[in-house]
Amino acid sequence: MFSKLISVQLLFTLFLFTFPCATASELTTTANKMPIITSHTYQHHSTIFQGKRRYMVSLPENYYASDRHYPSLFVIDGDFQFQHTSALVTNLARMGKIPPMIVIGVANQGQNDYLYTTTWPIDKKAKDSSDYGGAKQFSHYLNSELLPIIDHDFRTNSQKALAGYSLGALFTSFEMMQKNTAFNAFLAMSPSAWFDDYALPKKLSNYINTSKNPLPDFFISVANEEEMGVDKTVAALKQTIKNSQKKALKNWHWQFKHYPNESHFSTAMPALYDGLTFLSPNFYFDPQDMMKLKDYQQVLAQFKLKKNNWAGFQFEWVQTYKFAQYIFWSKQTDKVDELLTEIKKEFPASLMQVSIQLAKGFVIKKQPKKALALLNKVKAHGKNNALWHHQMSLALKALNKNSQAEQHQQKTMALAKQQHLSSWLIWELSD
């Protein structure tokens, strides 16, 4: 044992003398260090709470590249839930699974504030009754103070979802039942349905049975956790729907998911993923599936159906890329003019993006004149679009108009910087 120790010490000594130690400047790259900024925290004074409140905001990729208005997702307990929620929304939107959203993390002022603001009042005879009961006040704050700030400062549209986990999910369920709530979709992940002696099942059942307004989209989930009360809640909802004669209730868009291999602490991310895709079912459409249909008209008919989703539908970059890919695979490039007419009619906000991707295909197929013709048709909107200038550059370069091509490429990179485009897109545009 002693000889082995001597050998180890000798080897370590030889290593130190054989390989020179790195200096502090060699070990650090401070001079080249740059932050990756994806969100910001804000603070404001709340009249309702008589104090400061905080919130976090993450904007969609390419937010500054247009004047588009976006759906928004508010997540309760922002300090704990915001970062992974905003990262997941960004990734799913980038991969074409959901539409891009503005994500807002609603921060609480510590554990006591979290417990108070997410619960309704309980029996005053209870020993700790004063610890609960601020849900109405919190709802008032969200609808009267925070939402107007977000709507004023950012380009939101009318689609507003609320998400919460645990007690945050209890409040999410509570907010859904409020008559004048501004939210129209709710994601309740492992809600603390045990609260107030399992009062949530009865409250929700009564709400869906008596509501005179269209019921909002609702996602509820539970992990492998005992006595959470979610099973009782779901059973009560199903029974109410079964017993009801209301057609609207039987067509209600809601979903329950059970995660038997997850705990209360590990279920937030998989449940959030499923909740987000629940709001935009079948948002992604693969070109191999498009190929199974007769022609581009049937494909566009499938895209039209997606307009009925909670956030509606328009072609995002993945959809435009895959749709253009399909058009070339299926040899329907002779129908480009008529299909763009249909796009303009049904998806006017998507016309430029689809035109750019089709032009890209024509450049690859060594038909730059066709690409240039498509791009010039959307020139009025393309002047402030980096992708449009990039494709103009590639088409002109293919036609040996190098000076004009260089001018467009310079404009491409200037717009990319000005509009804070994502780094992955900037690198693609720099080719």
C-alpha cells in the first residue's frame, strides 16, 4: 500500500514538472466573454398590493424584425418557473411545434406571499387561516395592473394563457373560474387540489356546468403523487360532462395527463411540454405527410384547419421551409403563382416568408431568375427583412450581378444586427 502511494506521488510530481501550469490569463477568457441575454426582469409599484412587484419577460426570436403581435404566456411563481418555461417555449417555437409567444414570469415576494396569493380564504376558525386567502387580490392585480403594463409595453394579441405548478396551478384553476378574467387558456400542472379539504373538484365542476361563456382551453396534469386531489378533480369533471346535456360542454377542449414515472418535483417540464402542444395540436406538418396528399391545395386545407387552434396559425420559419421543400419534392413548382395567390388570401401575414423560402429553392435548383421574380413581388415588405435581402443577394450572385448582391448582403447583416436576430440565424445569413 505504501509503495503504491509513493508511486502515485511520484507520478503527480513528474506531471507537475513535465507540464507547465497555465497562468490565470490562460485559464480565463474574460476579454472574450459576452452575455447571452434572453430575458429581463422588471419592477413596478402595485397600488393593489401597496408595494413593489416584479415580473420577467422573454420575447420571441425575431421579435424586433416585424410589427407582429404575439400570444402571451403568463407563468405563476416566476422566480422558480420562468427560466425553464421561457427556454422551452423558445425551443418549441423554433422547431415548429408551437407558435412563438411572449413569456411573462409573475414573481412572488417570498414564500409567504406565494402561499397567500395563490389560495382562497378558508375557515377562519383554522389556526393558520390568515396565511391564505389572497387569490382574489392577486387576480385583481394580474388583470388590472400587470396585464395592462404588458399589453402597453409589448406587442401582445388577445390570446393570453396562464400556467402554474403546484399552488400556482391551484391559482391557475381559480383564475379560470373568475367571471372577468382576461386569460383564455389555462395550464394547471399538479395543482394542489388538496387545499381547503379538496374543495377544487366541486368548484371546477360547478364552474363548467354553470358557465354561460365558452369554456377556455384547459390542461391539467398530475405525477406519481398521492393525495394531491387531482384524480378527484378529473373524475368530477368527467362526471359533470357525462351528466350534462350541454353540447358546448361535451365539445370542451380540455386534457388530463398522468405521469406515473415522475414525482411532484420532476413533472413540471414534461407537463409543460404537453400543455403547450395541447394548445397548438398538430402545429408541425412534416413534408413526408404532405406527400401523402393529392396536391398543394389539400396541404393548404390542412394548414387552414390549424387556424382553429387557441393561438390561430400562420406560417413560421419551419412551416415555410417544409412547405417549400414539399413543393419541390412533389414537382409542383409550375403552380407557384397560384399557390401564392391562395397563401395571400388565407395567410396574408405569411406571404413574404413563403415567397422567400420558395425563392431559396429556385436558387438551389439554379433558377435564379424565377427566384428574383418571386422576391420582387414582395419587395415592398421585404425591404426591412434580413432574409429577403439575403435571398436577393444569393439570386443576384447566381446571375453574376456581384455588386448588387454585395449591397443586399451588407443590408442583410445590418438588419440582422439592428433587429437582434438570433445568433444561429445570423450565422446562417452570413454564408
